[in-house]
Amino acid sequence: MWPLLLELWRKEPQVYPLRETFEVSIHTLGTSPEATTLAALGLGADEVYVLHTPESRRYLSQLQQDLGREVYPIEIDKSDVTRLYRAVGEQVRKHPGKKIALDLTSGTKAMSAGMAAAGYFLQRVHPSLRVAYVDNDAFDPALRKPVAGTEKLILLPNPHEVLGDLDEHLAQEFYGAREFSKAADRYQALRRKTGQGHFEVYAALCEMYQRWYALDFEGASSNAQRLLNFLTQDAYRNHPLNRHAQRLKEQKEGLKAIVALLQSKNFSEQKGILWLTATLLQLGDERRERQPVSAALYYYRAFELLLQHRLAVRGRSDDEPNLSPEEQQHLRQALSVWLGKPPEQIRPVQKLGLLESIALLCYLGDPALSRFSDSDLRGYQGMLQSRNKSLLIHGLEVSKKGDVERLQQFAHRLYQTTREEAGLAVSVEPVELV
Amino acid sequence: MWPLLLELWRKEPQVYPLRETFEVSIHTLGTSPEATTLAALGLGADEVYVLHTPESRRYLSQLQQDLGREVYPIEIDKSDVTRLYRAVGEQVRKHPGKKIALDLTSGTKAMSAGMAAAGYFLQRVHPSLRVAYVDNDAFDPALRKPVAGTEKLILLPNPHEVLGDLDEHLAQEFYGAREFSKAADRYQALRRKTGQGHFEVYAALCEMYQRWYALDFEGASSNAQRLLNFLTQDAYRNHPLNRHAQRLKEQKEGLKAIVALLQSKNFSEQKGILWLTATLLQLGDERRERQPVSAALYYYRAFELLLQHRLAVRGRSDDEPNLSPEEQQHLRQALSVWLGKPPEQIRPVQKLGLLESIALLCYLGDPALSRFSDSDLRGYQGMLQSRNKSLLIHGLEVSKKGDVERLQQFAHRLYQTTREEAGLAVSVEPVELV
């Protein structure tokens, strides 16, 4: 039977779904060299590499004879998945840009397992790589051999690509790292690749947070609406994100409040101020450890925004404070104490910086700021005064970790008080994906 | 022979390297039910799932009889890798927190391939999962069967974990996304996991860029030194990063110049200013598309830094300009033209903002700024004046894309001129990993 079959495959190999031509083929070789011969004929590569075991080495000459060409042998151990996996990776890397097929028909199951794992993974970097095996439509259980003549070479699909699990894993990693735009790109690619709509819902979520944390509140707000539209569709009732539907709805409302604030420019709008401040604090918290200079910037702005708000609800503004003579006198007095300078060295106050805003709010009896003692403020003044000297503002100072922590505490305390006064729940944390 | 073997495995299964107890086992079933029986006995799970084909369905009863327990059958097609892969994934997800083993001994090579690919990937999310198969020390090629009595169940290592390729892929993705700190974490984990030192060299590179782009120049500078120490060690002569050794050395020098500038606070230090400005422009460029508000902040600061430098080399400062009466008059005149306001509405200049700095530099005959016409500056003035109104500075304005682009162009042009005057090569782009 074998000579006839060989003759047939030499002329016209049976390949499913369609014959493709490869430049390099790599095969495992066990105790059925015939299957490997058929695979090599079906793949038709010029360069043939054979991973054989000490036991199967004796089949190499028959294989070369049947194929009518030399093959390059690589000896491995029949149970050493890792060694085989590494050998396959090395050969693939040695042939950049070439069309390569891996055939896992012959050899032990451990060899096939290593070959499959290597092939399916390497396909990410070498998209033209294929994993193949010789299947048969009928198997004779008594002879424990395929019924001759029913063999065909199958180019196997890559389940990672079909189901997208590896890309989804990457998307989740990016999401966890707050790289929302990269996560969104992955989910969009997954939707195209797998045709599955539920990935688009995840993409909408990522795009919402991407814009939100990039301070594009209008964009984020329309993404939030799009996301909630998805989640109320019948098709997505069981989408995992629906567990967070309530929270997502609150976040959509929060974003709307920020958009309204940025349009009205009215610092007394409580809800918008709270959601915007919470956003800036969140951005600061995420950067505190590894990017203290950026973190300080967000904390300063959050803190200032709260002061601007507390001034605005009292009918005042840091930009045009219109100070009465008594207020002017009080401010210079307070600054003199906090800065430890004689009053005559304190220049008349024009616009209100952070420290001047605090002084005016104390004078106006703001309970949140009156809580801080003169000695607290003597401790904070250096950090509050140094904002303009920061590398990202006008100077060359790099914020120190200790300063950033003090600033974070001060800003968070003022935020908590303002939020409690308002009795509002604000939750800007991204929801969990799973 | 089989009854004896079965009896032996019921009492004492042969497992390599050590026997472990599993709660769930999932098996492929082909035409050798005996191997599956041995695997199930060796794994000792209470719940046994069997992925069989229409052809191998008839072996289920023998399997149950030999095992002495019921198994749960799942029918698949012998060549459908994807269907099998999906079925395995579903079963694994249905048993969260349980110790699961996948046995790929029986069935076609396509089935084993799907099982291996699924198992090795799922292990990332379920670290206690194991892939197993029944190996034999001797195979009878005539009978095409293992020599009875030499079988052992092998718990296969996961080559992704042994070689770390999947983690390396993730690290590279993070690096490409400029998530240097996540990339560094991965490389450190890879070094621990695989014991391979070359991953630590990559980690040092990532840590350098992480600190650099977080504006921690001192930290980055010491990381750069550490990286170059690695690359000159004999052990790492052939490390792929050594192709970038020259560029990395220049970057180390650039970082040193920035550190010196931040210490001296002397804005006339050309090299430090150029490297620092290039860093800020790079940060801006990376954020321009998706985070225009942050991008604007970096561009503003880069632009201002160049003005501060050009003033400093002319012995002047934006903070204490000490304007002569002629200069004061010229500045108010220029501002009146650029802002389109009558001169009497222009207040006397105290400190120099962006526009005032440009006006003074023009008056002092700075060639880089004299190139811009009054009409250019009338076009730029709105954007230059609005810095303080930005959401991240003192106001509630979100930078528009068009403004950010104008700002980027202006800043890049001024940077190029300054760099050409200095005749310095500056390259802040992270090197390629591969």
C-alpha cells in the first residue's frame, strides 16, 4: 500500500483547506515516519528540519529516501517539552520572513504538545507560520494505524486567534495598567478578529476612561452614554459589565456635571467641582509613587479648585478678590505669621495664591479651613508656595516625595470635608473588568 | 497484562516527578482508553471529564468500568482544535479555585495540540492547573503500543513559564506603550522566574526610561550608569541592547547635563536646557493625540524654558526683568500691536510671561525670535495668553487640538534653532528593544 500512497502524495498531496507552499517545515518524528513523509510532501518546503528522539533516529534514512531529499536532524528527548519548544523557537527565529510550517503528526504526545504551544504562540510574531498535522478519516483500532488512503494534511487554525484569548489577556493587562487607549485598541481588534460584539462593549468602556483621564470630559460623557446604550440592549443583558451598571450610570452623571461646570465656568457648582476634583486626586494618587512631579501638579490643581469653589460659594474669587481694607490687613497679618516674616515685608495682596486664599477663607469663617492651626499652616507654607517653582510650572524644582505626601493629605482632607458637606457619593475609580 | 497493570495503578500509580492530588481532571479520549484510565487513576480527581469523538464514544463504558467511577462525556470533533480548546476553557472556568489537570495522552494529535495550547495558556489565570500525559519508557514499533508496565504519568512543565516567552511578549508590549514601569516589573519577574540575567539588563533599561519620563533625572542617571555597567560586562557583550550602546551613552550624558542644570538652576546651561526641553517635547508629542491637555502643559513648559534660556544667555530673567524705560516702552508697544489693544490699556510689565519674554528678546535682537512677524505673533497670542486659564493651571479651559498643534510647532521651531546654534545632537527617543 505505502508505495502507491507515496506516489499519490508526490504528485498530488491531500491538503485541507487548501494547498499552500512553505519555505521551511519543521517536523516531530516518532515511530511513524510515513506520516511525517506525507506531511513534508504536503507542505512542500525546500528546507526540512526533523526533531527526532534517540529511538526514532533510525527512521531518518527511510524518511530521506521516501522524500527524495535531505532533511536536517535535531535530536531531542521524547518527554522534554521545554527542550523541543526551545528548539522550534530557535529554528523559527533563524528564518525571519520565511513561510514556515510546523508539523506535529508524529512523535509522542508531549512532543506534539510542545510543538503546538510553540507554534500557536510564535504565530503572534510570525503571522504567516502554520501548524499542521496529517489526519485520517478512518483509523483501524486493531492495527492501530490509519486506514491507508484516507490521510489528509490539515492546516490547523490557531485557537488563540479564533477565540482571541491572548489578545483579551493583553487588553486586560493594559486596562489594569490604566493604559485605556491601548486596551481599547485591543478590544476593537478583538471585535474585528472574532466577530464578537461583546468586545465592543469593553472597547466603549475603555474609551470612556481613556477620555475621562485625559480630561476630555465631553468625549468621555458621550462614550458613557454609548456604553449604557449597549448595556441596556437585550443582546448584552448578560454582559459581565452589567454588574457595574449602577456605578457606570453614576459616573455618566458625574461626567455630565463636569461638562456643565466647564461650560458655565461657575466655580460654585458643587457636583461638577466634586467630580472634577475627585478625578484630579485620582490621577495624582495613581502617579504618586512613580511620577511624583506629575502627581504634585494634579494635587495642587485639585487643592486650588476646592479653594476656588469655597471662595465662589462665599461670593469671592481668587482672580479678583476685591479685598476690603480689613481683609487686606488680616491677610498680610496671617501671611506674616505663617511665613515667619515681619508684616512690613509682606506686599499688599493683589490676586490670591493658595496661601492667600486660605487666609481669606479663614477670615470669612470657613469651617473647613479654620480647623487648621497657625502651626499646621507654617508646616504647609513651603509646599504651597513652591508650586510656581516646580519644573512643570515655571521653575526647576522637582517635587520631593515628602512634599507630595503632605500635599496629598491636605488636598484629600479638604476634598472629604467638601464632599461630606454636599452629602454626595462620588466614585471615579474604573470598574473591575471581570 | 491489562488487569495486572490496572491493579498496580489502582494501588500505586506511577507519577513523575511526584504524585499530586487533583480535584478535576479533563481528558482527551481516542482509541486507547487504557492510557486514559491510567491517567485518571494517576491524577485521582473526583470529577472526571472526557472529551471524546463520535468514534471513541464506544470506549466510554470500558473506561468507566476500569476506573470504577462515572465520567462526564463531552463530544467533540477529532480535528476541531478550536472546539476542543473552547470546551476545555469552559470546564476550567466552571471550577474556579479547584486544582485541575488536563491529560492529553489519548486522542488525535489535533486534540492533544488543542489541549496543550489551552492548558499552557489557562495556567496564567489558574496557576495550579497542570498538563499531564502518560509516557512509556519502551514502545513496541511492531505492535505500535507501549510495552506494558513501563508507563508513567508525567506532569509536563509549561514552556511559556520555563522560557518566559509570554511574559517577555507582555513586557515588550508595555515597553512599546511607554509603560516603562510595568515593563520593568515584568522583566524583573522574568529574571526571578527563569534565572536568566539578561532580563535584568532589560529591566535596568526600562527603569531608566521610567524615571526619565517621570522627570526623576537623578534616578534615571544612576540607572543609566547601572545599565552601561551591565553592557560592558563580558557576560553581556552579546546582549541585544549592546547594539544601542553608543546612543545609550549619549543619553546617559544628556541626563547628567539635566541633573547639573537642576542643581545649578542656571538657565544659561545650554546642554542641560536642550536635553530637558527635548524631554518635555517628547512627552508632549507622545500625548498630543490622546491627551491634548497634558500635551499642552509639556509644550508650554518646553517653550518657556527655551525663552528663559535665551533670556539668561543675554543676562536677563523673566522673574526679575529689570526693564529700562526704553524696554518697558517697547514691550508695551509690542503687546499693544499683538493683542490689538490701545497702548494705554497695556499695564506696565512686572514679570515676563511668554509674550513679554518674546517681546524683550525681539528688542534685544535675538535672531530666533526676530524671525516671527507681528502677524505671526497676533496669531499666537491667544494660545500663549491662555496658559494660565488651562484646567491644569488655574482655570477651566480644556486645550483645543488646533491650539495644541500651533503650540507644538512654535515650540519645536524654537527648539530646533537653539539646537542648531549649539551644534549638539540630542536624542531622547527610547531605543528599540529588538
